[in-house]
Amino acid sequence: MTSTRRTARRVVCGWMGLAVAGVLLAAPGVSMAQAADLFYERTVMTAADARCGLFQAPVRAALSASRMQARGAALRAGVDKAGLAAVEQRAWAKASATPCDSGDLNLAAARVRQAFDGYAQLSRMTYPGELAEWRADRASGAAVRWRLQQTASFGWNRMIFGLAGRDGANSLMAVAQFPDGKTPYAARLVLRDATTTQGPYLDTRGQPLATLPLARRLPPASARSVYSAEARSPAGLDLMPKDMKSAWAFRFPPSAAYALAQLDPREAVAVEFLFAAGQGENVRRAYVEVGDFAAGRAFLQVASR
């Protein structure tokens, strides 16, 4: 049986290129060994860059985005947190033991730079998840538009959630349409508190994870963090699909985007819209798959450097 470490023993032979490997990770059925190998290889190059200063900032950012995507693929393929930590530790040990003037290392670094030339030309990427997908758009331009988005339907309502803004300025937002004409007075983002928990809560109860509803990918209330939207306004035409005539836009604080990026790609978050109802309130809840949010966010950051 071939070890994943043996497969990636020589970095130069294992490197597949940012764009090519991205296609592999987007495909269904990526094996645990494939995903672990890619995470190992990209972590080796990340660690070697930190030690030897191999790359300029744009290439370094692209490598970071690629590494995050490999990490997410490994988790979805079944590598647990302890297994990932072990792979990461071995990768850092490999980089530490490799001289900065190593021929193999510098050839591998040259291939990373070559791969970046193709990666830099990409303006759009799609990151498939188990139940939903993220669509990234880093094309330049002054117009406000969605840079990273996922859509969701909840009841008769529709929502677009993600990062929106001009080139290099991305705010975490939710734009939602309510066909009954009701107006939410507030919105909040509910997600696992990564600072007080050790990992995701996935309520499978014997059900395959790939078909587990998003509602069962949230932790109990005691393990959640809540971020209230800091602004509300009617949504502009630039953030609404053509078939959406009116909607409400909510902007969340930057700390919420950071917290979302720390989560496991297999879990979900909820966006709750609050409506006045007599003496209390009514809540309409939309679910978002975390997926490759972190990788998509890093993909956008490459363009802003």
C-alpha cells in the first residue's frame, strides 16, 4: 500500500499546479488519499516559503487559497482533524529539513510560479459543496457586485449571501426577498463558536453526510455565536438578480466574515431575519453551507494585492 507521504516525498514530483489541482478538487469523488496528498504538498510549499521567502505576495496568496481548498477537500473526504494536524506537522518537518538552496525545492517553487501565471488569469471560480456551491468573481471594475455568493431558498423566500463590493472591498452581506411584502427589522448570522468548541456538530444519526440537511449541521444553542447585522437598506439593483424586483440588504461586521472562514467546510450557518409579530417577533431562517468559503475569500484576496 503506497503511503501518502511516500507519494509526496519529492515535492517537485508531487506538485500539480494551482489551476490543475483546483479542477481535481472541484470534481466529485476525490479520495481521502488524493486530498491528503494535495494538502501535504501545498503545506510543504507554504512552510518552505515562510522559511526561505520563495514567493512574492500574489503567488503566496494564491498558494494560501489553494491550500485552503485542499484542506476542505480532505475534510469532506473523511480525514479527521487529528489526521490533518498530523499531515500538517509532517509537512512542516519536511520543509524544515529541506535546505533553501535545494534543487528540488527551487524547481518546485518555479512550477508554483508557473502555475500562478495561469491561475492569475482566472476571474471566476465555482466551489462545489455537498448541497450548495460558492461562486467567486474577482474581475476588476468599480461597480458594486457579488464577489463570492451562495443562494438559498427558505419557504417562499430567497436569499443571496456572501461577499459583495467593489474591487478589493468586500462586505459580508445577505440580500433577501420576501414575496409577502413583510419587512424584517433586523438580521443575524448564527454559527458555531470556534473559540469554545473543538469541531463541527454534524447530526448524522446514521444518515450519510453527503445528504445531511444543513439544519442538522449547526451546533446546539450553547455552542453558537451570533453576529447582528450592522446596517439594513433596500437592496440595490446591482446586488439583485434580474428576476428579483425588490429585496432587503443587510451588512454584517468584518468579524463575522473572519469567524465564518474559520469553520469546517462540512458545517452550516444560519441567517435569521427578524419580523415584528404582536408583542414578540417572528424568525425566518435561511441556511448556508460553509463549504469552501475560506478558499473563495482567499481567491478574491489574490486580486487585491
